[in-house]
Amino acid sequence: MLEVKDLSAGYNGSIKDCDDVIRNISFKAEKGECLCILGPNASGKSTLLKSIARIIGYRGLVLINGEDIRAVPRKELAKKIALLSQSAQVFFPYTVYETVSLGRYAYSRGFLKNLSAEDRAVIENILKKLDIWDGKDRMIDELSGGTLQRVFLARTLAQAPDLILLDEPSNHLDLKHQIELLNFLKAWVKENNKTLISVFHDINLARLFGDTAVVLNNGTAAACGKIEEVLNGGILSEVYGIDIRGFMLESLEKWK
């Protein structure tokens, strides 16, 4: 469903080689698949997501169902791709319901008050699935970080895109809610035949959650493929500079 070919990108308003943060990255992700993006800090994970979402300029190709996303009008692209960044912020004191309603903008002719019955059904379903329906009338600038993260995720899912891009989706959540959220997302992707690509720092969560993975190192793809093949000791040790598999096994022993 998604195909990334020789993708390179950077910032500073430039797409020159010398400004590249990521270089020549290629991979595919199918419908119903959860793909994890892993790598050390500053390896290009967030830049990769922003490139796929067409937020920053890039060289190479990003194809959805064979279509080059550069040929898709922005409003139509919002029906195909949704991005939840790690640094989502509160700019306006909307209610929870109003915030999630923003995810339906690509399907409506107006704003908030012109929601259709279908829009409202989608919003209600997602709010209930993420256990925030009872707080739908609360102002988002009054919420805890964990609840706010779920609200922003609900807004992203309300777009009903083919491809969902998440940058640290369990950020601000405690362990219980991290696991519940990731289980929900995995089931949602399978049931709705969507594709999800998510950045992770926690390798354990990625191993439990992902079907496939891309490991970045200094802006290039060190490995990509089935997650059980990619997350082997040799690749991780080379990329992170530490025997991660050995560390995980040693930590596990302390729970026995």
C-alpha cells in the first residue's frame, strides 16, 4: 500500500544533498501492517515521518496504492495520510469533542457546526474506544498529558486515513495505558485494513507491537524487514553501540 523509494530529506528550506537528514531510504508497508521505526536519537525517525506526510520537502518517491503523493491535493491527502507528531501542542482551548472533530475537516464543507451524522458517529465511536467519551465536554487545556495524548490520537483516527503515522504514540502514558493503547491500535489496523507506521524508542514495545521494522542509523536504513529478523542482537548492537539483547536478557533474569 505504501512504497518509499530512495527517500532523502532535510530542513532549512533546502533539498540539497548537504542538508539531508535522511538519505536513500526505501521500504514497503502493506495494508493491515504495523511497521515500527527504530533508531538512536537524531537518526532521522521524525524526519522520515514528516517526509512521508509531505510536511517537508524530499527527493525520491512516496507512493500510496501506486500514486505519487506529490500529485494529490492537500485536502485529499488528508484522507490518505494522518500524522500525529511527538510535539503536539494546545494552541486553542477547544473541548475534547471539538478537537477530535478537527479530524473530520477533510470530509466536510464547513467547520465543527456542519458535521454530518456520519462525522458524529465516527467521532463518538473513537472517543468511546479510547475511553474519553465521558470527558468530551472538557477543555483540552485542562487535561493531563496522558489524556491529551489520547485526544490527539482520537483526532488522528477520526481522519480515517489509509496510512497513519505516529511519532511515539505512547508518549506521556503510564505502562498500563501504553499497553492498552498499543493493543487497541494493532486491533484497529487489522480490523479496518489500514497501515500504521510508528516511531518507537522502547524496543520491547516495538517487538510486541510491530509486524515489520525499519532501523535507522545516522540517517540511513541499517535494516528493514520482519521484526523478529530485524531486531536481532547483531543489528541492534551495531546501531546502538550496546549489547541490547544481552541487556534485555539480564534484566529479565531479575524478574524470576
